[in-house]
Amino acid sequence: MSKEVNLKSPADAPYALPPDLVYIGEREPVDTVVRVFDFETGDLVEKQCQVFEEIEPFLDSEALTWIDWVGLKNIPLLSALCERMKIHPLHIEDLVHIDQHPKVEDTDNYTIVFLRRLYRPAKHEELQSHQISFIITPNELVTFREVELGIFDPVRARLRNSRGRIRNMGSDYLTYSLLDTIIDGYFVILAELEDEIEVVQDEILSKHPGNTIMTRLHKIRSDLLVARKSLWPLREAVLALERSPSIRAETEPFIRNAYDHTIKLADSLDFTRDLLNAALECHMTSINNRMNETMRLLTVISVIFMPVTFIAGVYGMNFEFLPETKWHFGYVWFWALILFVTGLLIFIFRKRKWL
């Protein structure tokens, strides 16, 4: 998952901007918002930048700088930043082609990380993922996101309040802090899916289950496939990040802890999938049971009417000599016999608990 990209050959023109650089993604790009956090142990400078000239001084700062880039619409500004940081043109293309597989790539100057974060646009809508990219250097961390979903708000709050060790550590620990929020988002999504499955299971076992159960179960299955598609590569990417030269020895235990969390996520994903399969089996069993109940009821009704039909057929024959046809109480006898046979069958069925 992690590989070394050779940027040493001048013939490769490694820092030339790729021609016709355009955003490629499923959704429309949002307006670019760039927030810069420049901080040391005691001081924090926070600024929202509109042009590259406002960003460039922070790149020369000796303090740790975090550039939080939201929205990939302003391609010229992104190109200027990447050219200044000597980002490989293939990596620049990957930043704006937002269907990248989670991966980690190391170069002589920086480490670039591509991850995917799960989110639900609105309640009851299908689960989606969007790309989050990291460029890690000793003094800078640049994050690129398609949309602002507030996932990094806790980290920004810690920076502003100077809580924890986040201001005392380098860009690698800041990367871990942001990575941890992404992983936590996976736990939230899987917990929501488990809750949805439990709600559907309760409805399946109720006396009057709804008609949309199968649709809801298939929607959950689709969400699990989206989660699985993002989660398994995430685990490999975090493992590769732990081995990256951009991660210092004092930060490795934190990255390893993040990797342990991805293993727990994989186990939780398997458990949720098993829970879904159990719900599907329970639903199919419930459908079969209701169908069997219906067929049993129809069978009982048919059995009740079989002797009635036989008796009616006997006395409906056109023979000349039928003793009961000339009898004064023949009609009463006919209905008494019908009611007796019907009652006897109903009694037998109820005793056997078929009704």
C-alpha cells in the first residue's frame, strides 16, 4: 500500500504542473475555502486565505502549519500551492481525481495519504464516501477535502484551546489526530447500521410487519458494501502510514493504536454483516411461516367443505328413488347433517390446534 515515488530524475520534470488539470468527481465541486493554522506551543495564528500570496508566508514559517483545504473548485490556487511544495504531478492529479483508492505513498520531500470518509447526506439516504487527502512534511500538513462536514471541528477546537499534546508534537501527530476523527466516524456509521437492523428485526417479529422490510434490508446491505469498500483499504493504508518515514518514533504508538481501531472496525463490520444476514433469514422465515399459516387455513376450509359438497352432490342426483326426498323432514335432515359434519370437523381441528 505504501510505495516510494522517485522524484530524483530531472528528465521526469517532477514538479511541472500536469496539463489540463481539472476536477473529476461524482458531485459538483464546492467553492474553495482555505484555513491556515500556524502554531507553536503557546501561540496560534488562524487565518482564512483567498489567494496564494496569503498562504505562502506560512510555508516559510518555522512553526508547524496546518492548511485545511475544503472544496476543489479553485484549481489555479491548488496548483500554485502544489508547485510551491514541489508535489509530483501524478499526485496533483490524484488530489482532484477524487475516486482514489486509500493508499500511502512516500517521496523524498513528503508523504501523501489518500483516505475515504463515510457520511450520510441526509437521514434515510444512502451511505456515501468522499476523499480526504493528506500531504505530510516535517513542518506542514495539508489536508484536502471535497466538502465541509465538520469532521475536523474537534481537532480545531483542541488547537484553539491548546488541549492535550497536539501543539507540542509535529505534523505526524496532527495527522494522527485527524485520522482518529475519520476512524471514529466509521464507528458511528456502523453503530447506526446496527441500530437500523435491530429496529427492522423488531418489526419482523411483530404481529403486523410492514411491507417495506425487504427494501430497508437491501438498503442496509448496500450501505455495508460501501463501508466495506472503504474500510478494508483504510486498514492497509494506516498500516503503511505507520511504516512511513514521515512518522517519528514517538508518534508510531499512536498510529499503531489507530491501526488497532481499524481491526476493531473490521470485526464490527463482520458482526454487522452477520446481523444483517440473520435479519434477512428471520424475514424469509417469517414470510414462509405466514404463508404456511395461510395455506393451512385454506386447507382446513377446503376439508370442511369437502363432506358438505359430497352430501349436497348425493342429494342433488336425479335418481327417481331417494328415500329422503319424499320425507317430510328431509330438508331439515339435510341441514342438520351438514351442520353436524361441519361442527365435528371444526371441533377436531380446534382440538388439534389447527384453527
